[in-house]
Amino acid sequence: MSKRLVEVFTAGCPLCDETVKVVRELACENCDVQVYDLRFGCATNICREKVAQYGIHRVPAVVVDGKLAGCCQNQQPVSREALVAAGIGQG
């Protein structure tokens, strides 16, 4: 069974920090959580390329297995329920 890739895009804001905390709390052993802080970028610039690929227009944003979580597709705040619905923590 392959691990579920959970990518969290942040910019160091308090809401971003809370989202990272919730994702890590919900993540199970079958979740591979990657956090990208867009303030700093990344060595290969892959995180900014992923932002464009996933159509992210605001942070925090959570992507599960290459799909932007429903809670991140509009202006609603990220919630535990929406993250579980996206598959986080679902071994």
C-alpha cells in the first residue's frame, strides 16, 4: 500500500501554523506530510511550481494525492472535518 501524499502550503501566518498542526494531528502512518513554506521557497523551486500546477491562490492550502482539498478551493477556512473528508488520517 502506498502512502497518501499530503502537501501543506503555508506562508508563516497563524492560520497556516494551525493548519499544519491539525494536518499533523490527523495524519496516520499511511500519510506522508510535506510542508512547503512559500516565504522561503525550496531548493529546486518545486513548491512554487506545485502552487501553479494545483491552482493554489491562497494559503494555507492542503493537497491530498495531487488534489486540492475541497476546503481550499474557496474562501472557507480549513477545518478538521474537511481534511478528514479529503482522506487525511484514513489509513
